[in-house]
Amino acid sequence: MIQITNLEKFYRTEEVETVALNKLNLEIKTGEFVAIMGPSGCGKSTLLNILGLLDDPDAGSYLFNGTEVAHFNERKRADLRKHNIGFVFQSFNLIDELTVFENVELPLIYTGVSAVERKTRVEEVLTKMQIMHRRNHYPQQLSGGQQQRVAIARAVVNKPKLILADEPTGNLDSSNGNEVMELLTDLNEQGTTIIMVTHSEHDARYSHRIVRLLDGQTVMENIMM
Amino acid sequence: MFKNYLKTAWRNLWKGKVFNAMNVVGLSVAVACCILLFLTVYYEFSYDRFHTNLSNLYQVYAVSHRPNGDEPSTSMPVPLTPALKAEYQDVKFASRSANSGAIVRYGDKELDKDIHYVDEDFLKMYSFPLVQGNANTALSGINNVVISENAAESLFGKQNPINKTIQINLDNKPTSFLVTGIAKTAPDNSSIQFDILMRFEHYETYQRDLDHWDNATHLVYVQMKEGFDPSTFTKRLQPFVKKHFAQNIDLLKRDGAKPDAEGNIYSLKLTNFANNHFNVNMGGVEGSPISKIYVISLAAIGLFILVIACINFINLSVARAFTRAREVGVRKTLGAGKWQLLVQFWMETVMVCFAATVLGTLLAAVAMPQFKAIFKSQVSMGMLLQPTQLIGALLLFIIITVIAGFYPALIMMRYKTVSVLKGAVLNNKPGKLRNTLLVVQFSLSTLLIICTIVTWQQIQFLQNKPLGFNKTEVLSIPTGHNEIGLNVLSLMRNKLSDNPDVVSVTGAYMNFGRGTDGSMRTSIQGFNYKDTEVRTHIERVDYEYLKTLDIKLLEGRDFSRAYAGDTTAVVINEAMATQLGGKNLVGTYLPMYDNGEKTQIIGIVKNYNFRSLHEDIAPLTLTMNKEYSINYIYVKVKPGSLIQAYDRIKQSWHALLPNTEFQGSWLNENTERQYRAEKRLSGIFVSGAVIAIIISCIGLLAISIMIVMQRNKEIGIRKVLGASVPRIVMMLSSDFVKLVLLAAVIAFPIAWWLMHNWLQSFAYRVVLHWWVFAAAALLAMLVAFVTISFQSIKAAVSNPIKSLRSE
């Protein structure tokens, strides 16, 4: 599904140039659950942002389902993103002004799904995430675990092929964290490819493979049994 | 999708209700001001537009190219109109026009009506449709009259006036006229207003001036044929001018007149009647013309206020957009396109603008009666419903919402999704745009403050300047059209002779300023003196004029009953003495009259401002010539008994003249009344400046709230590190105060230029002092500082732990 070759990304200020990704090579197959780990500043989030087409690389190749997407323009990236990729953030990033239902409905609105179908699909996914009873609540009325479940519901409602999760349990206690990891595992078992950035060895164990980064390069890959 | 936009927009607005309320209040006040001011402007521009032949209607005027500048005049001689019509084929219709009041009688009713003396063509040229009668023939008979619906109702009640005979007092002789037409009453926005249209042949000087090309007494209108080219007409009129105005041209040449670019010393020109309402410098036009500068000032103030409110709106929207960066990022991540985000932001703007428009319109409706009363405006809310207004309002609405809504969205769009999600732009510096807009806002406010101070100073100056006569203790009473002025004067003199409050009584042809009868008249005469043309204002006075008005006599003596010859003598002012060439004038004779009779100068008075302070003191000759009527009676009373004296004089008047209204007013009221336009302008500047400052401050307050929110953590850290409260307040305020100072510096030259030009319209004016500018800048800075201080002090005294924890 994903093939990146010699991927490079630099951050420049007036005086300093920081290498975030240094000729990185990585391949992820459809249906995989990959955890990306490494110390702060090793390039995990940069990699995830590039994979999610939120940021573009300075050099190298990024093939998504066989198509070179590294230099797609904003419109093409937005299009690819909304049909193929779901995001789960550490800080949930739910919109405070929208209810649970409306937050989950949002990606469907942007992909032009009809109102009737939206209702069915949102209710379906909320039920699946066991948050249906909170459908009319606002994010700030929910616990952290519940908010992250809503965020996951929003990420999967468009049935993306790929879910990118950036420290999905970072803001949760362990029991809520485990619940979220179980949900991601379920999604993966149903065929969704998952790439997750995490600091937690515990969470990483839910994945099939751990990619460890240091200074923008892969230093080790562990295959989980 | 649309529903989602609306919903999100509403919730976002509700979340920021304090800011949005400020936005709505500021914007609705601006909308209300704009509605009132723009409607007034529209109304002023709508004057005379209802005439269907407007594009072909012209007024004839003459320009004398005198050595001291061009002198336009709209006064024309009696024989001009028939001659013009006969000699120029492109003149389709022509009509002379003059006004005066007269007493009209029908049955036992006796009313004072406004008579308009016109030629037969008048009704064919102007669109005053007849509800009864035929416009083509109504004035064909010499003794026919057309009366307005209003006049018909007041004279005839429910009777049909057609073919009824009415009596009109002309030259104090009742004359019979046949009513042959009822004209629709002229709308308020018509320069020409009349109760009765009468043939010009009845005008008081018609017979006398029938063949006189040198006596100009009335206005002349022409309707030109289709396809007429006004640009070449002046040239084509030149032979006509040379033929009929040869004497005028010779006199002008002798007095040193210089030919214009076309080689003409005296020319006749046409001005389109569409400009009539703005022709203040034409030397007399129909109606009450108004300076275009005044109307443009109104539009400019309206626009300024709208711009200021829109700037608030943009600044607040941008500021709030930063706090919503994360939301934009999330939406982008979830696939929102550029247009979808633009429309979402626009929707919120539309809702705020819509609320402000509705509220502003209501506010305008509530304020309208007050506005109309203060500014003598004839506007109505109904005018808003005209298609042009609605389209204009809609366009303005769309422009404002697009700018204020799209701009913040575009700014957000520029940021990368990743940095937005990380919150990297939340503490972004406000940027040049916000500062620029604040500078524009405060420049406009400072400009209005300066204009306010200067106009106020000038009006105070006009009101308080000694005019050279007693304006506080002298009562001026119009004699009315019903009576012979000299008789009224004599009656009043006798009646008031035993009134202990009254010092003296006199009469005159002209009033000072504008009396309660609303009229201002003037009479200018020219004659040859030592081979030079001398021009002088003429004032017909009666005995005790100088005593009653406290006018200082410099040489000679006042008119006296002791000298029988005084009725043909004159007293002149210093300006006239200077024109006549200087000294030892008392006792000399002036050849003022065509019949060769000479008149002796018996006295010279100190110059006094007998006209408004817009004009320099012109040469003036006081005469007791009975050809001029006495129109005003002046009564000087003892100081300290003004109210009591007024009542007693009024009682005496009613006892003598029970059927004539008492319209007495103090001279200082009359002189103040002639500066109504300036007072109105000043009033509008004051209101405009106050509103502009308030709206600017609402914006500044909201921005300062935003800034304090954005810099909350910084303030906390600074406090922990030992910064004092005043230091933090200064830190937060100084940036803004600097901007306001810059704004003031920008406003200075513009304000100076505007006010300098405005003051040029007064012969007597205040000096533009530097301190006015300094005071305006100081005021703007002070107001800005106080506004910001509310927030900065609050932030500075708050517990730093709170702000650090909340981060």
C-alpha cells in the first residue's frame, strides 16, 4: 500500500537546518498494523504527517497504492485524504461547537454523502464504538476515553483504507487506553491498515510490526508474533 | 451542507457572544447612521429629478468678467425672454420667473399666498401636472391663474375652484383673477414651490422695465429643443449679447473688465436646471440651494462610519479566526475544501451583518424623527424601499460580508494544516493588516474630531463677533404682505411712544439675517460717479435708524425730521466712502438716479455687518427713498426687560393689526438663523465624530481582549519574574497608543486642508491653531488608552498562577 524511498524532510529556521527525515525507506502492506516508535524529535510525527498527506517531503518518493503522491497539490491531496485516510490524534481534535453525531458526520459531508445515508452510517459507527447514547453531547461533556472513541468513529466513518493514529492513548488512562487499542485492533482485523505513532511499548505490542526511528532514519524493525 | 454551515455558524457566534455583540452593536449603529445620512444625500440629489424635460431645461445666467473676478448673476431684464425666443430657433419654450407674497381673497377668506409670476410656457416646460384644467391653455389669458391643490383646499375647501374668481392684492390694489387650473402641489424635493401661478405681466416692475435691458429683476428658464448642444451656445449667444447689452459691456470696459478666454467681457450662459439645487454660487436661484460640499460631507461621514465599523468587523473576525485555527485544521484534515471553508466563514459574517442590518434599520427608524428635526431633513424610511436603494444596500452587504468573511478564512487557509493542528499560529503576531486598519480607523476619528472642533469654533466666532450694531436689544417685526409698511411703522411708533420699555422705533427695507418670515432680500444699485461705475447695496431706512440699531456715526449726521431735504439724502458706510474715493464726502452729491436727480451725502457710518459673515462688508447706502417699501419695523427696548417688552409689543401689534400675524424676533436670533447650514454641518460632525470614536473604541476594546487572551501566558511569566502592574499595562497599551499617534499624524494634513478650504467660504473666520490638532490627537490617544486599560489592568492584576495553569 505504501512505499517510501529515500524520503527527506528538513526544518529550516534562519540559522539552523534540522533534519527530520533522512533518506528514510519504508514499506507498509495493505492490512498491516504498524507502530512507529522512537525518542522525541526522531521524526515520528513528521513521517506520519507526510504519510497522511498533511505535509510534503523535501525529497524522495512516496507511492500510495502505486501512485506517486509526494508532490501532489493541495486539492489532489485533500481529495486522496478524504477518501482513503482517517486520522486519530492524541488530543482528539474534536470540534467543540459540534455534537458527537455532527463531529462524526463531518467527513461524510465533505465527501458529499446524502443526509439519509449519513445518518445511517454515523449511527452504525457510533453503535459500533458504543457511544451512541452520547450522540447529542458536546465533546467537552465526555470523558477522554469517550472523546477518543468519537475521534476513532470519525476516522472510520468514511471507511478509509488507512488509519493514521498519532499517540492515540497519550491523553488517556490505562483502561481507556486499552479500550482504544482494542478498537484499533478490531478495525485492523476487519482489513484497515493502521499506522500508529506511540511512545508506549504496551500499545506497540498490539501491532504487527514496530518501526523504530532515530534521527530521521529507521534503526530497527521488530516483527511481533 | 447548508444546514451544517448555518448550525456551525450560529454555534460559533454564540460561543463568542461578547465579541459578536460588540460587532453587531458597532455595525448596527454604523448601519443606522449610514441609512440616515445616505438617505439625506439621496434626497438632496433627488431634487427636481421629477421634471420629465429635465435634460433640456436650462436657466439663463450672465457672467461679468470684472477686474476683481467673475461675477455671475441670474437676474435678467424683462425684454430678454421674448427676444431670446424670437432670435434662437433651438429655444423651444421660455419663461420668466419671479416670486412674491400677496393677500388672496375668496368669499370671506383672506390668505397670504406665495405668487409665482411666470410666462405661458412655464407649465409646458416643468412637470407640475394639472389635476384640473389644460396645461397648454391654462395661462393663456392674462388674468388666468393656476393654483396648487394645497392652495385650492385652503381657499375653496370642498368647492371646485375652476372658473371661480379670486381677488389678489397687487400693489395694494385688489385685482380679479380667474382660476383655470389646479396643479398638483409640488413635491418637497422641488426647487420651485408655489401656491399660485400668475402671468409675468402682473409682476410689479413689468410695465416699468418692459423695454429696459439694464434692469435685471427676475430669473429666466428655457427649454431647448432635442439635440441642443450647450457647449457652443454661449458663443452663439454673443451677437445677441452685443446687440442688447452694449451699454453694460461699455461700462464694464470702462471699469477695467478683462475679456475671458473667448474674448468676452459680458456673456450669457445656460446652466442645466438639474444642477439648480446645488447652484449656491450662481447669484440667486429658485428654492434653497445647498452646497454640494455639505452633501458630500454627509456622504463622507456616513462612509467613514461604515468603514470604521467594517474595520472592527474585519479585525475581530481575523482575531477570532486565530483562535479557531485548530478547527480549520481539523476540517482540512477531514477533507474540507477551500470553498467549503470560505463559505463557512462567510456564513458567520452574513449572520452578523444581517443581524446588524436589521437592528440598524430599526435604530434608524427610531432615530428618524429626531434626525429630521435636528438636521431639517425630509427623508423617510419609505425611501429605502426604492429599487435603487435596495440594490445598493444589497451590493454593499455582499461586499462587506465577502471582505470581512473571506479575508480571515483566506488567512487561515494560508497556514499549513500541520502547524495549525499543533496550535503554532495561535500566538501568531497580529500582523501589519490589523495595525493598518486600526490606523485608518483612528485617522478617520481624529479627522472628525478636528472638523468638529474647528466648525464649533467658527460657529462660536460667528455668533459672538460684534457686528457693529445692537443685535441683542432690537426686535425686528416683518410688516406682512397685507399692510403698507410705512403705515404700520407710523401706527407702531405712536402706539409704542408711551411704552416705558421701548427706547426707539424705526423701519427698513431689509432685515438683518433671516427673520421668522424666512425671507432675505437685498438690493444693489449701480451708478456713475466721476466716470467710474459705483455699486452699492441700498437700504431704505426711516428716522432713528442709527439710534435704534446703535450704529456708530463717524461723520455728519443721521436723518432728521428737522431737515425736509433728508428724505432725498443718503447716509453711507465706510466701504462706500472708500469706493467713492475718500475724504470730505459729507455734503457732496451723488448722481444715483436715472432722472438726473442728485442725492446728498449727509453722514458716514462705521462699517457694520449688514449681511452674513460669509461676505465682506460691501458698500452700503442708507436712503429714505419712498420707492422702496418698509418691510421690517425695528424696536429697540431697554436692557433687562426683553421678555416683558416682547409681550407688550406683541399686544400692541395685535391691538393695531388684529388680522396680521406678529412675527417679531430678536436680531441675534435672525443673525444666528443665517448660519443654519453651518450649525447643521457642525451638528453632523459632532455626532459623526462621537459615533466614529465610540465604534473605534468598541473595536479597540475587543482587540485588546483578544490580545490579552493571546498574551495571557506571557503576562503570567512576566509577573512571576517581577514585572509591576503599571509596567504590564504600559507594555500592553503602548503599541496601540503609538498606532493612534501615527493615525493622528496622518489625519492632520487632511484635516487642515479640508478645514482650510471650508473656512475660505467665510469672509470672517477663525485661525486654524496648532493646538486644535494637538488636542484632537491627545483626545484620541486618551480615549484609546482608557479603552485598552480596562483589559490591560485586569490582566496585569490577575493572579499569574491562573494564566500559567490555564496554558
